[in-house]
Amino acid sequence: MPYATTNPATGVVEREFPSATSADVAAAISRAHSAHVEWREWSVTDRAKVLATVAALYDERKEELADIIAREMGKPVRQGRGEAWFAGEIYKFYAEHGPAHLVDEDLHPMSGGQAIVRSAPLGVLLGIMPWNYPYYQVARFAGPNLLLGNTILLKHASNCPESALAQEKLFRDAGLPDGAYINLFVDSKDIEAVIADPRVHGVSLTGSEKAGAAVAAAAGRSLTKVVLELGGSDPFIVLDDSNLDETVAAAASGRMSNAGQACTAAKRFIILDSVYDRFIEAFAAKLKTYVAGDPLDPGTNFGPLSSYSAVVELLEQVEDAVSKGATLVTGGHRIGEVGAFMEPTLLANVTPDMRAFHEELFGPVAVVYRVTDKDEAIALANASEFGLSAAVFGSDANDTRYVADRLDCGMVYINENTDSHVDLPFGGVKKSGFGRELGKFGFDEFVNKKLIRTS
């Protein structure tokens, strides 16, 4: 797929960019390897100073960065500014707190003598990043690994070339050595050759299950370390009617942020019978308040999907469910004839013979289920191949903790939407991938925990 900026609000191709040739790729790997030889010799303190400058530049340039992704993938500028700011906060966290996590660990060996474990870099890493959060996803990967002394080859999504270039320039302006962060417009078909290069020591992918399986297979053939953050079909469980208005507001924002295009967005709303009728009525009414608009308009909070093909996929999933007996509570249609806009949609009475029961709905479509008790809620929540995150709402701390403890996922948030925090681990289980990012856990994936023993 060629690299191009196609405005999803208009369908117009605004800019196109050539893909890298084989020679370009080989030269980029060589540059990144040479940069690693230099970058790893910098002190952690000096590397942290560069990341602090990176953080400041993300904040300084957030208006420009928000404008770019509004045109590339349709994110409203008010959300894009927030994403650029939060990406900067990730780099700021690693600049300020990362060095303390990289000090040598003294093991006090039972056999006597001295032994330490030192966190050493691996070398060149490949990041394969998606379009839905073009800055934040890169920050989760690049922040801790640059501080470690690794260097980065970054293959961004083909519909986000301008944000990819803007980030490469930002790193260069921050004083990162030449070659320590290289944007690579490489076609997906050429990725295996990059992974197979012996100078590439790790690959991190955030994306679809299909892409993750392909990258993991290629990495396995080369014995290359891999981290995968894949899809999610996250449950949002409501145990009682306490603070119902706030719970419904959280449900709507959890489903509709970024037009519902988030792996950790609430997608399956599992509601106890005692509150189901009131919840679904209020939830449908809340979804109807979201009005689609131009993502470049500062007042817009609900923009287009990333592409017209994304709308088509969602419509097919909705139509499959309705044709098999699901109830279309609200929405279910494309908005207008220009751009990739779709109505906020709510489905009920979804059953296992429908695509919407098993597949990730990557857009403004919610599915609501009625259950009799918390154990049925747990069973339904776990009846998914995905296991990224979950949210549990209820007034009884024992009940919410009981449910949280039994959910098969990497993250559970109680009485709040799933979110991302610079200092908390992010990642999933099952077909949502493996590995952890953010906080101190971001250092644990692409690092050589080197033992140095002195007798």
C-alpha cells in the first residue's frame, strides 16, 4: 500500500510519498547500527536530557501535530492536541524517572563475592505502528528504548506519512544523534527482510491480529525478540445502578473517543438485569448526542473513521448481526455521501452466531448484553479470544474486586474507563498480544539484563 495522506473527511488524496527501495532500507539499517554504537556510549543522564527536549517539543508543536493527524486519519484537533501532549508526557516521564530504573541491581550472591545486573541496550529495534494514535503509540515504544541506548527504525502506517516525518524531524531537532531514530517508508511485504537482518535485535508491533501473526512468524524464524499489542474487545461491566448517570457518561466516552477506534475502547457492555433497561435507554440517548463534524473544527468531538473501507467493514458487521436477529437500538448507517462518517450505533440481543459477538468492532458501534449476576458477567466477558483490558463499575468494593480478579485480560480499571498512564503497565493476553509497555515495565522487553560477577 503506498504512503499517502488521504483526508477521511473528504476522501481527497492530499499528498503521496514514495516507498523506500531495498537500497534505502539497507542504508537505514546501517545508519541505525552505527548510531547505536555512539548512542549507547552516552550516559543515561545525557540521553535523558535529549528525551526531556523531545517532550518539550511535542508540547510546543501540539497544534501543528494535531492538524496533521486530523487530515491523515480524522482525529478531531481537540483530541489530537491531547494526544501530542500525552506523547510528550511519556518522554518526560522517562527523562525524569527512567534513570532511577536503570541503576545496577546488586544481587548479594549466596556464594559470596559480588554480582550486579546491568540494564544494557540490545541495538537496533524495529517499531511497526498503527494509524489510530500516531504519536502516543510511538512514544510508548521509543521512550524507554531510546533511554536504554537502543536505536529505532520506525515503520508507521501507510496513511500517516506526514505525522511520521514530523516525529522524525522532532527527534532530530531535539539533538538525537543522526540515525538513532529513522522513519522508514517500507512496504509491509518488505518487513520480513528488515526483521531478518542480524543487526535488528527486536521488533514491536501495535496493530491487527493478522499483522501480529505475520510479524511474530518472521521474528521467530530469525530468533528476534518481539512484542505485540493487538486488538481488543473490551468488556464494560455494570453491576448496579449506583451513579448511573456517571456510568453512562463513562460508557459513551469510552466507546466514542477517537470515533471508537481504540484497542482499549469499551466495546462490549455487560449489564446486570436489575439495571439493564435504564442503562440501555440512557446509553442510547447519550450516543445520539454525538454529532459528527469536520475534525479540523475545534468544536468537533466526533470525527470520521480513518477510511471509507473502515466504514464498509463496520456496516457489514452490523448488517450481519441484524440479519441474524440482533436489535438495532440506534444508528447503524453511514452519514452522508462524502467522507468516512458513521452514526453512533448500539446493538442488543447479539448471539454467538454473529460476527459482532466474536470480532473487534473498530469504530462507533457498541454491543450491550443482559446478564443475571456477576458470575455470568465474568463468563461472558471471558468468552472472547481477546484479553486486553476491561472496566468494572459498581458500588460494592468486594463485588468489583471479585469480578476484576477473574477477568482474563492484561488491565482492569474499576469505576473508571480503561486509560493509559505513563507510569502504569500497558498490554494484554490471549490474542491481544504479549509484552508490556509504559512505566518501569517499558524497560523489560528490549534489554540485556547483563550479569557481572566478581569473585
